[in-house]
Amino acid sequence: MDRRTFIKRSSLATAAVATGFHTPLFAQDIRLKIGLIGSGWYGMVIAKAALQAGGVEIAAICDVDTAHLKKSVIELETLQGSKPREFKDYHDLLNVPGLDAILIGTPPHWHALQFVDACKKGLPVYCEKPLAYDVEEGKAMIEAARKAGNIVQIGFQRRQSKSFQKAREFIKNGDIGRIRQIGAQIHYNPGNADTTAQDPPPSLDWDAWCGPAPKLPYSPSIGHGSWRLEKEYGNGHLVDWGIHHIDIIRTIMDFEMPESIQATGSLDVLKGRITTPDTLLATMYFKDCPVVWQHRLWGAGDLNPQFNNGIFFYGEKATLFAADNKLILTPAGRNREQQVMDIDTPDMQEKHLAEFIHAVRTKDKNLISCNVEDAFQSTAAVQLAMISYETDSEVKWDASGNRISGTDEVVKLSARPYRQGYKRPTI
């Protein structure tokens, strides 16, 4: 199936979700049994989104923090009227008989192992973004899903955004002319989490939380909810948050992988607080036009705060700014009136989970709007940008070989060694 056909079918699926499906498929007496791996903040976000879709029961949850488990069990039992089974080890959860699907809400350094093991069980999987921590993990996940033939949805929920769907319509209709350049940015100031090395909370098994990643001394600045700007666990702002914009740009423009990427940046203002760049400029050279990403995690952000988080499509006829809940169209030329369109989609997450659940119920992969192969390209694009930043070099992508092309140093960073006791999934 080519990309345009894929997007067309995905749009139909989104429309079906928006109408609530109006079928008996979501009858509450035929509930799918779901397993949740990672029951912290975002794990519970996707679990509750699944419950909101209807016709499901979170039958089992696992987490390496007993406090997460206790809190989540109480909340889920209140919401659904049944108590999920509790596990610390996700392998034990995957062995629960009768599960219909798995949700993965753990940090990205755990995604590959949990995803591959769920695929080996033949279970449908909803996995949060980014797909993987590194490029080679992503390839192994594609292969695992191919062998399993299971339904997979990756958590790029902005594909459900009515605002971005409208932006695609403007662009495909030629309303802003040929796109010559695309800009994307998310400027914000992160909080001040405690960076002092200390014992982890008694409820948290820190060794198990670190898993295959390097085991750093625990501090609140790299633990629950704060790992995103730590190089070893979240790999930085572009990989964590900016990836949403790169993914939706690819979706709107029908882009595959960038042919090359050049990234420069620094860590000066927040040095000692985070370990990834607080300032970054990355140019991704896609076949049709370049995409320029920038972020500043300090200062006042953009001169106009409404542009702090969004995408600029620079066309020959007009510039279109697109955000989660707004479009701003500025025609070319002098004294042209700017058009502001408020288009909100407050339930993007719920729609994305509902799409997955409907696909599982009907056993129809064509209803999925973000499969593993597509998610790999969005994830690999930002991973390549970080490799370019780390090596201070241009990084190229060999599409024919589906691999990074460059120096030994560049290629080495496409697969991080696992910690002793853990084995990387392989193709």
C-alpha cells in the first residue's frame, strides 16, 4: 500500500472514531482485556484513553515502582469496576492468559524489549513514541511485528488533530503554493528538578527501571517524569517532544526519510541540570524541501509567544502556521489580511486509542494511522539529528540499504550497547 492510500484509509478510520463507530462492536459486555506495561503518568494517560473509547478492561498492569502500582490499581478499579492484576516484571504480565492487547507506556529505553516480547506472544500492541531509543532497535521492532503479523499502533496522536488535517488540505489543494521550506519549533523552559545523587524512593527498583540502559546514580532530575532531557534515557527535547512535529510534517507532506541531516547546538544555559542540548538547530534535507527544527529551553522563546510551539509551512503563495489547535494563514505580498482559524481537537489521545481498539476488534490493520514502519521513519529522523549533534557532522541516510551512512563513529551511535544482563533484539 503506498503512502497516499495509507493516509486516505487512515482518514476514514479517524472519521469513524469521531462518530463513535455507531456499531455494537463496543458493547460493554464484550470487553477486550488489555495489559498495561508502565503504569506511571503517561501509562495511565493511555490506559484512561482506552477506557474512554469503551469496550475494554485494563486486566493487568505492571510497573517497577510499587507506589505506581498501588495508585494505578485503585484508580483503575474505581473507573472500570474491576481490579487489574499487578506485576513488577512485564514478562509475567505477558503470560497472563486471555489478554487481547498490550499498551506500552514506559520510557523509550525499554520500548524495544517489551514490544518485541509482546509481538512474540502475537498480541496487538499500542506503544508510546518514540518508537525506540536507537535506530537498530527500531529495525528489530519492525521485523518482530512483521513476523507476528499483529496490529500495531504507535502513539503519534497528533495524526488525529483536525488542525493538522486542515493544514494538509490547504497544502494539497495548492492554497499556499509550492512549499519551499518548513520550520518547526517548541521553545519552553523546563522545571528545576533536584539533580542531587541520592537513594531512590523505597518503592522504586531503580536497577530495573534503568533496564538495558546505563545505570546512572538516581536523582529526581532523571527519574519519573524527568528523564526526557537525560541523554541516556530520553535523548533530549527533539526526540521527546519535537518528534511529534517531525511526524506530522512527514504525514502532511508524504515524506519518507530525510536524505541527510545537519544539526548544531549547545548545552550552556542548563549545563549541570540536563545532559542534552538546551539550544538546537537541525536541518533535515527531505527530497522535496528542507525541514528546519529549532528549540531554546531558556529565555522568552519566540518573539511572538503564539509561535513558540508549531510548524511553519513556507509556500510561494502564503505561509501557514499550524499548531495543535490553530492555523494562521498569511498570504504573500503587502497589506494582505492574516486569517486565524481556531480548530481544536481536545481528544486526540482518545481518538488514537479508539482507532487502535477498533482495529483490534475488527482485526483490520488498515484502520491504523501510525504503523511501526511509518513510526520508525519519524523516530529515526530525530535520532539521526541527535547523532549529527553528537558527532558534529552531516549524517546521511542510505534508503536503499535502510541504514545510516557515514563514519564509524556515526554508524556506532545507531546501536547503543546494552547493559550486562540484557540482550539487544536483533533482526
